[in-house]
Amino acid sequence: MSTIEIEYCVPCGFLDRALAVEEAICRQFADHLNRISLVMGDHGVFIVRVDGEVVFDKADDDFDVDDIVRRVRPHVAGR
């Protein structure tokens, strides 16, 4: 079972993005998760971690919910 953390920038208004990613991950992997957490941040942050490992960072890649779900899959599927 895995733990997902979605850290998002509050001042930037990224809550909707974080909720969209949270919902998509829950729909795909609910049976494989212990917890999914939203973590409030600032300075433009939007990072998705699985068991502490960064699988998506807005600073490096364009935001795409489907791509983020694909990046999460190898870390949680089959556990």
C-alpha cells in the first residue's frame, strides 16, 4: 500500500488542480493506497510524491492529470 502526497501552491490558486489529481488517482488506485494527502505550499509549488519519491514536479514538466496518473501507476499498481 502506498502513500500519495500532493503539495500545491495556495497563493497561486492550485487547489483545483490538486483536487483534480487527487480524484483521478483515487479513481484509479484506491485499492492500493493507504493515504492521499494535500499539502499546502507556496512559491508556485506543485509536486506529487509517492512514498516520498517525487513523480511529478511542475517546475520540470507541464501539468497534465493523465500524465501524472501514468507516472503514479508504476509505484502503486501491483503492490
